[in-house]
Amino acid sequence: MPTYFFDVQSQSGLVCLDYQGLDCTDDEAALTLARHGAGFTSHGDCSRNPQLTSYRFSVADAEHRHLFTVPFTDLLPDEDGPPPSRRRRPRSPKHRPSASRPA
């Protein structure tokens, strides 16, 4: 499943860089997930905190190419459930250097 990154931006710049990403079936699923807050926020959060209305998701693909932007003002109400997605787990290094042991 492809990975998408949901960076949070404000009018003045980057607020939160998504290092982990989310797995979505395709671009349309990533757009829908962004419109549901991508696990970061919700329509209700934006209603309670007016500062969030100036924020937006900048969604990028697995190669970190920008695909689209979703303003927090376009988030869907909380009763509409988001599509299923999975958080990526950090990959463990293939080779771990071993400590040298005295003979």
C-alpha cells in the first residue's frame, strides 16, 4: 500500500512535519483521509479552536512529491468516519553494527 505524508502548515509556514506517514490505497483515499483530519485533528477541534482554521494539510506521496492541499476549514464533520489507514512503523536497519568484543 502506498505511503502518504500529511504535513501541517499555517500561513506562516510548516507547523508539523509528518515523518511517519500513513498507508492509503490511492490518492483519493489520501484526500479523503486528509478531509477527516488524518488522525491529527478533527472538524470538532477546528470548531473549538479558531486558530486551526488557518492551518492546512500539505499531502505528499511516498517520494515526498506534493500532491494537494486540504485546508482545515474543509474538514468533514466528525460523524462521517474516515477511511481505514495504517500508520507506518519505523523500519529497523538491515545491518546493525556489532560491538567489538575482546578475545
